[in-house]
Amino acid sequence: MSNAMTVVLAILVFVAVTIAKGVRIVPQGEEWIVERLGKYFGTLKPGLNIIIPYLDKVAYKLVTKDIILDVQEQEVITRDNAVILTNAIAFLKVTDPVKAVYGVTDFSEAIRNMIMTTLRSIIGEMELDEALSSRDKIKARLRESIADEAVDWGLTVKSVEIQDIKPSPSMQKAMEQQASAERERKAVVTRAEGAKQAAILEAEARLEASKRDANARVMLAEASAEAIRRVASAVGSDTTPMLYMLGEKYIASLERMGSTDNAKVVVLPADLQEAVRGLFGGKAGKG
């Protein structure tokens, strides 16, 4: 091969390499940062772009689509010294590529660490019960806290979600024991309250029964007195009808006594009339 052919071939290779280095096709959803002699020169947008080979170089390639940033699980101590485990996920978007590459060394790691430290700070101001039940509040404060720093780094925080927030295994065991003790305490209180109410109701029932029994005895006594008054008024001074009725009842009673299986001997008075008179007392003697 002659020297002329070698030179031509070298020139062709140089031209091809120069064109390859000077022509850049940026995919949709990306932006490339170009530096000239080590200094920021410009940003290549999606599509066909021309740069000066050997002077310009593509220093950074940034994705301008939404970035899903996973924040690993970490232990956080609440205000009442309870240990809980929490992790999060953030949705970011690069809105200023220049700030994103020159404002911070690694914007993804910076945002991740900021979310972790801010999350510890927010939950550290809460009690355990409040932290476990306030996801929306924590999320809103977290997004608000990192928004300003994210803007300085050319980022927009679109959303921050708390993936999980739960007590640590040891704390969860302690909470289960506490809940069990609380349930047992409530059961004891409920049983005691039930026994108290039962005792009160039983005492009230006895009181009511006593009152009704007393009323019944009073009414029975009053009825007996009225019956005696009416009988005495009807009989007057003649006691013969009354003696007849009493004797009839006396005989009926003796008949029932004699008809029972346990009765062996029934003793009858010698003078039935005098016995009936004796039952009636003084009035019978007067008759």
C-alpha cells in the first residue's frame, strides 16, 4: 500500500471518528450535559445535536422522567422512647439538569438521606400511638420539609409515600403483652361490675319481696279481722250457728287426718260439743 493511500485512509478514519464524536442523538426522556474544556457549556435536548469533537464532551446523562426512589427501612425512636420501623418511597423529577449535576454530588443519595433524617425528626416528635395512626400527617410534613432543598438541587418532589410503619419486634411483643393485660383488666372489671349489679338486684328483689310479703300479711290480717267482725255481727248473741259451722269444720279436719297413710290412731274428744265450745272460748260458754 502506497503512502498516499495510507494518508487517505487515515483521513477517512479521522473524519468518521470526528463525525461520530460530533453528532449526538439524545433519546426522549433524557437530557445530556456538555462540558467544553472541563466547563459547563450546554444541555443537549432529545433529538439530533451537534457538538465540537475533541473540545466538547458529554459529561452527564440525566433521565428527566419521574424517578422512583426507594428509602430503606430504618429504626426510629418516638417521643415516648418506643422503637418503630419505617420506610418510604419518593417520586422525583429532574427539572433543572445543571443544578442536579453541579449542585450536589449524587442527588438520589442526597434526597434519600434527607428523607431518612427528616423522617426520624418528625416521628421523634410524636408519641407511639400518634405515629402509627398519622401516616398522612407524616407524609405531608415530610414532603414539605424536603421540597425547598430539592428545588435547590434542580429536583421536584412529586410525592412521598410511607410504605410501612410498625413497631419493632420487641416493641410489638411488649404491646401485645400490654394489650393482653388491658383486656384481662377490663374482663375483671366487667365481672366485678356484673357481680355488683347482681347483688344490688338481688337485694332489691329481697326488699321488694319483703315489702310485698308484709303488705300481704297486713291485708290478710285486715281481711281476717273484717271476716271476724262480719261473722260476729251476723251471729249476734246466738252462738248456735257458729258452733255448728265450727263443729262441721272440726269433723272434716278429723276425717282428713284419719284418711292419711301415716295416721295410726285418731283420738276424738269425749264431748265433741264441749270441745267445739272450747275452741270458740268465752262466747261459747255464754251461749
